[in-house]
Amino acid sequence: MPTPVFLGEFEQLVLLALLEVSGDAGNAPVQELRSRLDELAGRSVSRGALYRTLDRLEEKGWVDWKVDDEDVPERGGHPRRRFRVTPEGVEVLQASRATLLRLWSRVEEVLG
């Protein structure tokens, strides 16, 4: 049996949205990720909360990023970071999904 992994709800949403947004390109800009999370979560996601979560996921080795030197905004002039889920992040999502599915299957009768 795989080791249970417990992701916070927002961590899981960020990882899943990042996988969806990045697609075959393998990375996504924060603004696109934030827009998708707003849509998925049904509420506004602040830039600060998103960046804190991305930093935490990076510390765990589940997300990494690169600087997009080609996408420098005219005002401010700072290059943008593009994020991607690492192979370890995918494994964590798979383990979390398996754990949740096992738990849900045990309470389906109660929930109806």
C-alpha cells in the first residue's frame, strides 16, 4: 500500500491547476495560473497566497520554475517566472488521489 500523502486543499488545487494550465509546454505563468484557480475555486485567489503556496511547494520539491527572459513587461522590467510540477509533485498528487479515493470509497454508503 502506498504511503498516504496529505496535501492541503489549496496546495492540491495549485498543483492540479498548474498541470492543467501548463499542458504540453510544461510550464505556466503566474497570471494564467491565478485566473484558472479563480475559475476552479469559485473565489478570488490573491497573488500573495498563490506565491506563498508556490514557494512552499518548491521547498518540498514538488514545483520548480524558470525565468522567462522573453516575457519582460514594459513597466517594471522584471522577467516573469514560469512554473511547472516536478515528477515528484506528480507522484505526490497520485499518492494523494489514491488515499482520497480509498477514503471516499469507504464512506460512499453513508453519503448516499
